[in-house]
Amino acid sequence: HLADTLKAFRNLLIRGENVFYIIQMLARHMRILAQLHQAKDQGYTGKKLAEHIKVASYFLSRYEYQAQLWSVNQLQTLVQKLYMLERTLKQRSHLDSNKFFLNWTLFYLHSIDPIQV
């Protein structure tokens, strides 16, 4: 999965997507997965769950599958790390942001262990 993730990010960067946009979208996705965990713990299901986390019910099963791969703590930690990465890139404009992002992704994603389903 790591190789596929890196390839997808690299392709986005090659196509000209802004590294900060990618980071923000990834953080948003992880926040939604964490919110899904918390909402399910509160008893939300089905359409009510989708409404609570503000996603289309059509996509809910995909979010539920992805959410089960991570604990809430892992998701929250990843979101914090993404914000730290974004801040680092903004503060150090001399860095090659794209290369730094790909290297960070390789290092960070390799160091965490998603829950095995």
C-alpha cells in the first residue's frame, strides 16, 4: 500500500497539484475518518451517520472500510503530523516542497502500523 500511496502522491505532484492542497485534503480525509469512529461510538448508523459526519451516504461504506484500518488515535496523530508538515514547508521555503513531502510520506507512513482487518 505504501508504494501505491507514494505513486499516487507523486502523480498528483507531476500533474501540478499544489503540495499544500494535497496535505489539506489528506488531513480532511483523516479527520472525517476519526469523526466516523466517534459518531459510531455515539450510536449513529446509516443515513444519520453520513449526515453527522457531513458526507454523502453513497460514500459511507468506503469511509467505514477505511476507518476500520486506523484507530482514532492514529488518525488524530496523523492529522497533527500533517499540520506540522505544512507549517514546516511554509517556514522553510528553500526546501523542495514536493520532494520533502514525498520523503516525509515514505518515512511517516512506513513508521505507523494500520490496524489489520
